[in-house]
Amino acid sequence: MVISSLALHHLRTDEDKKNFYSKIYKALSPGGIFYNADVVLASSSHLQDAYTKKWKEFMCKSMSKQEIEEKWIPKYKEEDRPAMLMDQLAWLGKIGFVYTDVVWKFYNFAVYGGARSDT
């Protein structure tokens, strides 16, 4: 089993993510499973705007809008490189993962993964 949490969205490019998923697949025994809990992008700009709005609303519970806009949003744009959830599921399938699925999702956060085939 391989589990990752809030890490892989820091990989710079989609190719970096695909390569890492491939390494995970190769490291698993047949039937082994991989799940990732991470930040993801929506499949459309409209949904992504809604995700960002919800995230900012959540952060406003513990900090000012000014701090969010001047510190946390720039830090996010500098450090984070999330990819679309649906693209990531497709990459997993192309690599060879089976039973890929989303276990949990709340706006821009998701838990998803799959299993290495038994053969």
C-alpha cells in the first residue's frame, strides 16, 4: 500500500506527476493499492472559481481577507501545482491502475486512487 497526503500537488508539471504515479505503480505488489489525499483542480473555470471562493470563505474563519489575499494566495500560486482530478484518474488508468475511484471529495480536496492489477 502507498498513501500520500497533501504532497503530490507540489510536483511542478503534469509529466512529473505521471512519472511519480508510474513509480508508485511499479513499487506496488500485484493487488497493492495507492490512495492520494490532495488538492485538485476542477474540470472547468466556473467550478474552479467556486472552489477558490469556498476555500477563501473557510480561511476567513481564522484570518483576515487581507492576510489571505496578500500572503496565502500568492504563496499558493508560488508553491502549488495541482492538476485536474479527472486528468489524474485518467493517468492512473493509463499507467495500469484498476478500480480507480474517488473515495471522498470536498471542493478542491479529494481522496482518490486505485490498485495495481493482480497480473
